[in-house]
Amino acid sequence: MDILFENAKVITMDDDAPYLENAYVAVTGRKIEYIGNEKPKAQAKRCINAGGKLLMPGLINTHTHVPMTLFRGLSDDCELDVWLREHIWPAEDKLCPDSVRAGTEIAVAEMLASGTTSFSDSYFFVDAIADVAEKSGIRANLSRSIVGSGENFDGMPSVAEAKALIERIHMQDGGRLRADVSIHAEYTSETECRIKTAQIAKDNGLILQIHTSETSAEHDKCIEKYGRTPTAQFEHEGLFEGTRPLLAHCCYMTGEDMDILKSAGGSVAHCPVSNLKLASGVAPVLSMLSHGLNVTLATDGVASNNNTDMFEEIKLFAILHKGINNDPAAIDAYTALKAATVNGAKAQGRSDCGKIAAGFEADIIMLDFDRVHLTPCHNAVSNVVYAARGSDVVMTMVAGKILYENGEFTTVDIERAKRLVRA
Amino acid sequence: MDILFENAKVITMDDDAPYLENAYVAVTGRKIEYIGNEKPKAQAKRCINAGGKLLMPGLINTHTHVPMTLFRGLSDDCELDVWLREHIWPAEDKLCPDSVRAGTEIAVAEMLASGTTSFSDSYFFVDAIADVAEKSGIRANLSRSIVGSGENFDGMPSVAEAKALIERIHMQDGGRLRADVSIHAEYTSETECRIKTAQIAKDNGLILQIHTSETSAEHDKCIEKYGRTPTAQFEHEGLFEGTRPLLAHCCYMTGEDMDILKSAGGSVAHCPVSNLKLASGVAPVLSMLSHGLNVTLATDGVASNNNTDMFEEIKLFAILHKGINNDPAAIDAYTALKAATVNGAKAQGRSDCGKIAAGFEADIIMLDFDRVHLTPCHNAVSNVVYAARGSDVVMTMVAGKILYENGEFTTVDIERAKRLVRA
């Protein structure tokens, strides 16, 4: 046994026993070996006294663009079109592998320090992103975002990069790194491009990420063009067969779209902060839940958030849909936490993540529950969802390795990364 | 000169020079003596190197019920009626001065640690609340909430307590403590009670706090009863004359109500987190702003939030109304910050608070701007509003006194307070 946590409060996200007090959690190699109230007999290499602390599964951010930390606060509070054309796209045009590497390091450090142990990404310069994901020890589903008409598809550099990424990282380090495939969106691609991109996912058994019905303009123009919503059009093109689609945003998804996605075994990456900040709208999440859809949570890129703190998404998810639907019972705290843990794992195609349970990957975070804003604690799940912040995380472990502890990173040279992104 | 901050980024909230770099801020006694880029010649008793840090005015929380920290997470995710009748009211029934004192200490500590330097409160056992406010050094407008018919008004213990509170604290410590007067709400009082309560405010030149149009049920029943909205009814009863009303929530305020409140020189305490969590609704804030109303921000009590982190309110204020109104430019970052600083000061009747400017009270907070989630910093106001959290505050000063620094409280025995609220 490598690490034994003693005397812990634990939110397991295991429905059979969701909460334990005075518990032991044992980690051997990359796996959780034991969780329970009996002290294991074997000697641990390291014991961590978790008195006054809370253990829970690491959070899973299912939709982001990690290098966009470089654009934190570069532009806010303006029309989407102005934001993209005058600020974000010109800034993206100046990116290079070195700057993407630096921006990714900041993002990964920020995620680890606020309790995110796994993320799903789509962007470009993916080799630089993969370098950081590999070295940092964080869990990730990475993808190269593809746009275009599909003409000369096999000659497109983005397609070559997408294929090289799969070759390089998929199922590396015991599955810690996975490759997904990404169609950027309906409005930035044509049918031929989408079908060929989805084929890469099908050929490799990978998950297909797509920005879907993020804005009303995108949604409505698609209906005008094809007579179908983006989701219905994607299904019509056969993109969803065997690709477990992970659709981001889905602010304008219809009930029929939900049925389609449910049948495809897909998931929604709900981004409440980004959707409000960019004024995209409010996704019909209660309807998604009643359709039995797998709803997960995500920060989107930092340019539209402007951080990667999943605790903000969890709280906003829990309260926004209450307020909008005039129903204080609409989403309870445990449902919100599921979206950020077990549901996220499912959307990433990971059946051994998202819970603290024997045999699962040891992706564990520890929160300091002695802090004043978490006092008193009548209900641990409530305190995590409604009172905690990312900064309450004092330890982050991925696949059995401690990557962040008491303000220090074990795999990221944070001062160097800060210098680089400020340059 | 007592304290000199050197080498600081400063958000002043002074429209003439809202942002300075490499600035000096000098504090003498309880006042800001100087802010600018020239180093003052006088020697300071203490110099604080603010390199990598950001100084800004302390945040002002204009509507809360501080002892309700005791009920953090006691009950969530249920119907308002069930929440109140089955959980909150029975718990309130068991309160005593000692428990209120302990709950208030936790709230004050939490506020200081997350950058709130002043708050407006309405509750009961106000003597215990005043004890903590007095001793802790925080700035506060305290009030005793009054309910009832108005029959035997002068014999009501609550009225005696309200009057005693005014006598005891109003304008104590150079105005750091002020008494307000509080009518709980329209639905918990009758006209006679409200008129007599408002008279106490008029007699003493005090601000009148009232929960107003928080829920649609309250708003609609008032119209049914009087043929007027709560705000119109209050004006009709003459409550607003000279009382600079501070109306909390206002989710269902009409344009006519806004005109009334504007004429009365009043303010709105907007509580975005609480309004969503209790499913009260979304206040028509854009209309309030275009009516020229003084919109301020507040957490409400911890039972419906579940913390007192004003950074959450600021971010949600800035993004919620963008999302709901399909306008990404609806509320910009600087407007959001004004609501939590200068506007709050105005609502509290404090003309010398809310800015970092010479002659103003030295209510200053310092944020660690070197943190990974605040890197890079393209725009300091954007980073404060969209990326920061309460835990980024590393120093909180009220009226020239440092009350919180690097995790330590100078006036609150935090370990004792935690023990008491857990008991």
C-alpha cells in the first residue's frame, strides 16, 4: 500500500454509500485499494491524517480549450462577433507551440490547484498540449479541432495532426491520456468534412466532440440551411453511430435532439458560466435530465469564463436552473456533484473514474473542511456544492500520484510557466 | 503616517483615475491620506510591499442576516415554504444571545477573510450582533427587524430593542457603526406597524430596510390586498419620506416602482445567488440601471447562499443579466464592481467609503494577484470580477486597522468561534 488517508470524511459518489465519516482510503499504485471504516492491516508507505479534511473524487471538466488561459481578461463584455473577430481570433493567429505549451501549463496548474483531475479538450497545436498533459500527470481526453469543407480532407494539416495525436497519446499511461476526435461545429464545417472526421472516430473507437447549438443564431441558421437542428443534422449524416458524442453547450437543444443524443449514448457538456458570460443563453437542463441524458459540467475556455474553477460551475448549475424554472428543488446538491464527477467520467469513456471505490483509479482531492466559510458543516455535500471554492482544495491526486499539495505542484514548474505567459 | 503600501496595483473606484500601477497608498489613523505615484516624504510606521498584489476598496454587503451562518447547509433544495416552516423557523426558535454571538463571529470572520469590510444587517438578538460588530472592528449598519400589526406597538419588545440599538451603536466609533431601521416585509406586517416603524427611522434620520417583492407570491398577494405593489404601497403609506429606503431583493419590481424608489433616493440590495437558490426569480436589474437606480450587491443570509463571498455575487451579477437578456455587453466588469463598492456605501449612507481616495475611510483589501488563476493579467478589473475568489484576499483593513492578514484575524478568536458554532 502506497498511501493511506486516515480519519477522513469522504464523499464517495458511490450511490450505495455516498458519505462516510472517520474513514480510511488506501491507494496502491494507480488504484484505490480500499475504502471503509476498518483500518487496513497492511503498512502504508505514507499515512496522511485527513482529520478536518474531506476526500472526494477529482472533478472532471468535459469541455475546455486549455491554451486560452493566455487570453484571460483580454476582452470581455462585448458582442460575440466583436469578441471573436477583433480580439480572440487575432490573438489566436499569433499563437505558436511555445505559447500554447505555456498557456496549457497555467491551465493544468490552475485545474490541479482547484480540484480538477481530468479534462476534455479541443484546440490546435495539440502536440504542445499533449506535451504538458503527458508530463504533468493530469488525466485528459485531447482532440484536434477540425473545420472546413472536407475537400482535400486527407491533405489537411489539421487531419494529419488529429491522426498523429491519436497515434501518440491514445491509451497512454494506462489510459490516463485518451484521444477524442473533434468537429469544431456545424457552422464551421460542411457535411463531407464532418462525415470524414467522424469516420476517424469510428475507425479508432473514439469519442466525438462537437460544439452544438451554443447560440440561437447557429441553431436557427442550421435549421434554415438543412431543415434540421444541428443535432438532428449530425444524426442524419450518421456522425453519431458508435461515437458516443460529447456535445458542448446545447443551449437550444430540443426534446427531439435529446432523444437522439440519448439513443446515441452521448453526453452534454453544460457550461453555465460561459453560456451566461457570452450571453449564449441557458441550456434546457431540466428537460435533458428528465430525458435521462448524461449531463456533465465544463468551464469552456478561460477567455469566456475567466477561470477553470469547477466549483463555480457546480454551484451555478445547482442554483441557476432553480431560479430560471421557479423550482428550488429542481437540481439538488448531489445531482450537481454527480454532473462534475461520475457523469464526466462516463462522457470521457472512463468506467473506472469519478468515484472513490475499490478498484477505481485513484483520482482523489482533499478539501480543508476546517475553514471558516465551511463552518459549521450540517451536510458535507451541501458545503461542497454551495459553500466551497476551488481554493479549498489542499491535495490533488491523479492515478495515485500526488500532483498538488498545500500550494505546491510536484510536476509543473509554476514560476517558469507564469513568467512565460506574462511574456 | 501609519501604513504605507508601496508598489501596488490599485483599483480606486474613483472614476477620474480608476486604475493605477506602481502606486503608493498612505493611511493615517482611520483615513486614506494619499494615493498616487509619488512616494510620500513622511516616514511610515509600517511599510507594506504590495508588489504582485492589488489594492481595492473593501466590498460592501448590503443585505444579510449574519447569525444565519449557524444554518449553513441545514436545509437546501426544497420548497420555500417547507424550508422556512420545517427547517429555518424551528432552528431560529432555538437561538439565544450566545448562539447568535457565535454565528455572528463566524460570519464576520468569513466576511473579513473574503474582503467584505462593511455589511447591512437585519435580524433579532441585535445586542449580541452589536457586541461582535463593536469588538471585531468591521463596519456595519445594524437593524432590529420588526414584524406585526402595530397594535401595542410601543409595548413590543422588538421595538424596544430597535430603539435601544440606535441608542447604543448609532454613529459609534466615528460612524463605523450605524443603526438602520428594519420593517421585515409587507406580508409580515400591517400598515400601522409599518408607519410607526418608519417613524423611528424619520425621528432619528436613519435608513429604512425592507424585504420587498422577493417572491412573486408576496408581490401578487400585496397587489390583491391593496391594489398596489409593495413598493407603491410603502410609498402610499409615507414610509419613504426621508428614510432613503434600502429595499432587498426586488425580483418583481415594476418600472413604476423604480421611479418611486429613485425619487425617494433609495437603493436596491440585489442578491443574485440567494434569488436563484431559493428560486425567487431574477431581478430586472437592467431596467433598474436604466432608471438610474442605485443597485448594490448582497449575499442574503448564509442559509440561502451558503456563504458570504461577495466575489461570487459580483461575478454572477455581471454574467447572469448578460445571459438572461441575450446581451454580452449588458453589465460590464466595472459596473459590477461599482455595485459592490461605491453603490453599497451610498446605500449605507456613507459618503466617505467605497473608494480609495484621499480623505476617505481606509477600508482597503489586498489581493494576491500572483496566483495561477489570475495569470496572466491583461485587465485588473476583469481579473477581479471574472477570475478572482474571496480567498485571494490576503489583507483586510477597516477604518485604518488591519483586521485580517495572511490567514490570521487580529480581533476575532476564530478557533473559539468555530468550537462554539459546532457545539
